Amino acid sequence: MKKAFYTIWVFYKINTKRFFRDKLALFFGIGFPLIFLFVFGALNGNSNSVSFNVALINKSDSSFAKEFTKDIKGSKVLKVNKEVTTLSEAEDKMSRSEIDAAIVLPAEFGDVKKGEKYPSGQAEVLYTQNNQASGQALGSILDAQFKGINGKFTHTVQPFSVKTEQLSKKSLTAFDYTFAGLLGFAILGMGIFGPINVFPELKKMGILRRLSTTPLRVWQYFVSIMLGQATTGLISLAIMFAVAIGVFHLKVAGNYLELIAFIVFGIIMILGIGLALGGWAKNERQAAPLSNIIVFPMMFLSGTFFPRYLMPEWLQHVSGFLPLTPVIDGVRLIATEGVHLTAILPQIGLIAGWMVIVYLIAFKVFRWE
Amino acid sequence: MKAMIEVKDLKKRYGDKQAVDGISFDVKKGEIFGILGPNGAGKTTTLEMMETLREIDSGFVKIDGIDVKKNPQKIKYIIGVQPQTPAFQDKTRLTEVIEMFAAAYGEKVDPMEFLRDVDLEEKATNFVEDLSGGQKQRLSITTALVHGPKVFFLDEPTTGLDPQARRNLWELIEQVRDKGISVVMTTHYMDEAEILCDRIAVMDEGKIIALDTPKDLIKALLKRGFTKKQHVEQANLEDVFIDLTGKALREG
């Protein structure tokens, strides 16, 4: 038994060294996920502030209208497109969704009507069918703004009002979801694309066949690969965490030891899928189609690039059972919500279940040539 | 003396083709045994069944008294295998290749000692992809011997090598034999078989059609009244070809 583990140790040691000598492997294992991290991190960087692109068409020359126009142009929420000055131009841009809505101030807007003390008027918000949501939101924003202005002019008592208050409790940002998803993407990439590229090549060259004439057992070979994948995977993910914390201000709330244990668990389960595919395939042509069928649903439905809460409910139920989903959810729950392993037993159970299934298949279908 | 390898009525069928059709032979300790024959004669299949790589349909192979079919894992500890085209994972140093193969047997060895045996100690820290074809063959031979096997199998070891590398390999194979290891090899080259092999089995269509020492096989042929046509030609077709196309090397 001691000899059996010496075998595993030597294979693990030398293959891990080989990983660090191989520039291509380093790029796909470490560089590639980092590129995605930077791209998605930048995309999510300003997603906290909502803004609308609008056209402002002012037909009035009252001083109030001028003042109001200036206010709107200075607003952070409303981005006024300066090129648009007529309604037909605005309609044209709206039809192409280049702007969300048009605000029209009619000619008499802001005039003081005869017999009244204060200026008055009605602004119009125009939007197209496909922009209903932003049009209505914009309507309420302007409405609120006018109410504030009205209050300055007429000092009537407002018996009811709404006060909004921001809670100090931290909520998840879009980046928290994206980051967990990208970790999942990295785990998927290393665990599946690694074996399905390497194994058919090793078979073609007869390297596995040569190994099969030695007493080396399949389980010893698999365990040495698992250890290697866990090592390189942890290094790759550690670099991603460092970048996310340093550059994108990720706050890790959970316990690092629990996080590492959970990630290793997830890496080994996903690797099992790669071992089953690569171990079964005789050549690249066999490996590619089957792995695409298995990888793509996980890539798009497990929450790698877009969070699962955006999906319709029935799809959330189905995608919840994909192998990668509990890995991504678990990482997010530990890392950003700070829960303990005991709180994510459903995820751990699902991963364990998949692990049994994929490794049973992997051992069953493995062939040396 | 008791035989190291005992092959009895060995059979293998692929679909409707009887690849190996009931062959029997013995290999003694410390001899080089050659299996000759045209393509498709069943040489490689025979070798692969002895190496545990192919399922045996019927008959048996015993190596040092152990049945290959019943106990393949035990057999793996006492055989060494040289594939037709040796290949190694790239970005691996020569010392690491030796270390890994020894580890596959659960053993720890001094890699330099094994590299010295095949004259590769200067390349010890190079990566395997830097080796020439002949050097890869030599590395492959020494990796097949790390665990001190009793039998060494080679499948067409000199195919594709230049004349110098071939002769070097022959010497190495003889050295292996001189250590008391039984060598079983297949080959297409008659000069190789004649120089190297102590005994030869000639196979055709899955059967052994002759089995003896090279010398006795030739003697038997001459006894049957065979005479080689003796004539001296002033030129041959190659001379014609060179005369027509010139001696300069061509691109591509």
C-alpha cells in the first residue's frame, strides 16, 4: 500500500512540474480565466448606478424651462443626447433603442398664466413600445422632481410622504455573482477541457498504452491527476481572488479554510467529468462533440456568465441540478455571504452525488488506447 | 533447462479473421527470440497477447511459470515492453521519465545509472522532445528495464532508424540478453534477424511455418537443393535512375 502511494506521489510531482513548464497550459489554466475576470469585472464596475439616455426637446423660452433644462443636463441619472433637437430625430433614435425616451417641454411650459402667481406647465415623456419600463421609470422620476418644485411654490401641507432610508446591511453586488460564476468557469475549463485535450493525444502517441504494460492501476493514475488538478486549480483560483480583491474590491466574508476545502471538492467532481470524457474517447473527434453537449449547458445555465436569478423559474429549477451549479452557488455563499459549510449541505450533497456518478462512469469507460 | 516463456496453442480471432491460429513455442532464459513474417501474419498480435495488452481467446502463455491470462498484474512486474514508436510526454526531463517508470512499479532507482547504460547521461536534464529518434529508442529501452524484468519484448525496434542507430540498438539488445534476460522481438529485416536472433519463428497467416536457429534454417533450405542465381550485372535500375535524375538532393 505504501508503494502504491509512492507511485501516485511521483506521478503527481512530475506532472505538476510539467504544468508549470508548459506555457500553453499556464495560459489556459491561469491567464484565460483572468482575462474573463477583467472583462466581466469592468462590465460590472458601474452597474450600481442606473441611468437613462434621453432626448430633451425644449420648445419653450420661459426662464423656468431654461432653468429646468440646465438641471436635467446636470443630472447623473439622465444622460441627455445633445445631438437630438427635433421630435422626428428623437423618434428615429428611439426606434433603434439608442435613447430610452424623449422629454418634451411644450411652448407654454413655465409661463405664468394670467391670474396666477406661479409658472406652470406639463412636460411630456415619450417612449416606444419596447422601452415601456424605462419610459415609466423616467415618468416617475420627473414626477417626483416636479413635486419637489411644486412644494417650493405652494406652501400647502403635505399630510403623507414617503421617506427612503438605506440600510447599512451589505447586499450582493452584480460582481459578487459574476465572480463566483467566473470561478466556476475556471473550474469547468481546467477540469474538463484539460483531460479531453490531453488524453486523446496521449492515446494517439501510445503513451497510455505503454503505461498499461506497467503495474500502474487506473485509480492510482486518476488520484495523481486529481491531486495535480487540485494544486494547479487552487493556485489559479487564488490568483483570481487576489485580483478580485485588489482590483475589483471584492470583500471575502467567509472562512478561507472552508472555502479551500469546498473548492477542492468542486474541482475534483468537475474533473471526474473530464476524466470520463477523455478516458473514454479514442481520439479528438470522439471527444469534442460529446464534451460540447455536456459543457455548454453548464456554461450558460449554471450561472457562469449571467446569474441564475435572471432565468425563468422553471429553468432555475432544472439548471439547479447541473453539476456546476452547486459549485458556483457554494463558492458564492461561502465567499461573499460568509456562511459555513454546515449551511450549504444541500450543495455539498448534490456535488457528492454527482461525484459518485461521474467517477463510476469514468472508471467504467476508461481505456488505455 | 526449463523454458522462461511457454506458449501453447495460442489463438486470437478478430471478426472473421483468425489472426493467430494455434501457435506453440518456448523461449529459453537469456536468448533472443525473433518472430518474422509478412504484414498481417499475426506477429504483433502474438506479442501483444504475451504483453497482457490483448485478450487471449484460447491456449495459454506462461512466463516464468505464471499464466498471463489468469494473472496479468503479476506478469507486468516481470516483463519490459518496448513499443514500436516510443513516445513520452513532453516537458519531461530524462531523469524524470526514469523516475516515473520506476515509480509505476513502486520502486525508487538512481536515474543516472540507467541513463549511463544507454549512453544518455549527458542528456539527463534535457526534455524528451530534444532527443533524436535513436536516442528515444535507447531511452525507451532503459525505461523498460528499470524494474529488472525477466523478459523483454520489442516490436520492430529498428524500423525508421538510420544504419548507425540500428547497429547501436543491436548492441544494446545483445547486452540485455547477456544480463540473462530473455528477449522476444518482431522484425521485418532479415539481416537483423540473422545477426541478432538466437532462434527464429517464421509466421504466416497466423501459423508458425518454421522455427529454428538462423543457421539451421539456411542449412535446411540448401539441403532441399536451393541455389541462388549467380550473376554479375554491370548496372542495375538504381544506376539508371541516378543517371536520369542526377545525384543532387531535392527540396521537399
